[in-house]
Amino acid sequence: EDQVTQSPEALRLQEGESSSLNCSYTVSGLRGLFWYRQDPGKGPEFLFTLYSAGEEKEKERLKATLTKKESFLHITAPKPEDSATYLCAASGAGSYQLTFGKGTKLSVIP
Amino acid sequence: DVKVTQSSRYLVKRTGEKVFLECVQDMDHENMFWYRQDPGLGLRLIYFSYDVKMKEKGDIPEGYSVSREKKERFSLILESASTNQTSMYLCASSLYPTYDRGLVKNIQYFGAGTRLSVL
């Protein structure tokens, strides 16, 4: 059974304090690793897809990386508007479905 | 931009009522999905559809049914609403997975969600 585990569950950062969110996955034949951002009361918003170990993608203060067992979402010099829940999901071989982690709730304090 | 529209942001229903949640996407996507999201449990797949009139059960289909009569519209039906179905319901759509050198292109795009309260 495919599994995706995110840590920590919650993270509080001071504005400008860089950190990383972790996503560990156990997926048969990984076809894609996805990161989403979700604001309170809204649907998840797509951020990145990573396909192979060693791949990196960046968007503003966010950088996502992928190894054979984990993905990291690095947040550099975060701002309060980066506060949200970040979801990780994985797609396995031969599946239409994504397996989601439970998310990391990030709070950036001014 | 992909647009997935859910008919209601908030809904309050009584126990035993039949409830319809509607979802429409404008990107000609083949796949559509219904999830529910609860604190501490994350997103759980209820049903998905990979074509008109086709459906597959997800992880938690009990108490729900779906309908997909047109490609752009996917409906979630609670036949007899119960209090344990109080939740945030999210609809998503994606293209049919295409494989390019082993990489899957099946980004799911989500609607804004419907927060359903069953009293």
C-alpha cells in the first residue's frame, strides 16, 4: 500500500527564518511527487511536480527537491503570506490516484 | 488557467436529507475526483471517474454515490446524510495520465471546496 508521511505536523517560523518541510513516501514505482499549498477554507493549489531523484524546482521562496525516499520543501526567508498548509502527494505506477500526506501547517510570524 | 467550480461553498443539511454536491471543470479533463478532508485525517478519496458514465470507488465510498453524465460535470450524492458526513468536500480534475519517458502527467486541480454541516 502506498504511503506518504509528512513532518512536522506544524511549524512556526519567524519571518526570515529559513527551514524545510519533509515528505517521506513509500510508493510502488513512483511516477510523480506533487506539492500543494492550501489556505484555510480553500482548496489545494498546485505548486510543483517532481519526477526523478535529484530533480529540483523553485518558485519564489520555495524550492522542492526529491530523493528516492523523500522530498523536501525548502522555504527561504519566509514571509507571513507563506503561512498555509503544505500538502505532499505521490502517484504510483498504473494509478489514476494520488496518495496524500496529512500536511504540514506552516505559520510565519512577523 | 484551469477552473474547477464547486456549486456551494457552505451547505447546512438535516440528518436523512439527500444532498447533491456539484462540480464543473472547464479544461476538458477526463478524470474527476471527490475527496473529503477532515482534521488529522487528511484528504481521503471517495470516488473518481475516468470517463463519462464511468466511476470507481475510492478509499471511503460508503454512504456516497456519484454521477457523471457529462464530461465537465461530476456530482457527489449523499443518499441519506448523517452527522459523520460533516466535512470539507473537495472536487478535483486532471487529464488522463500520459506517460512520457516514464513520467506521469496527471496534475490534479482542485475546486475551492464545500464545507458541509449535517445537523
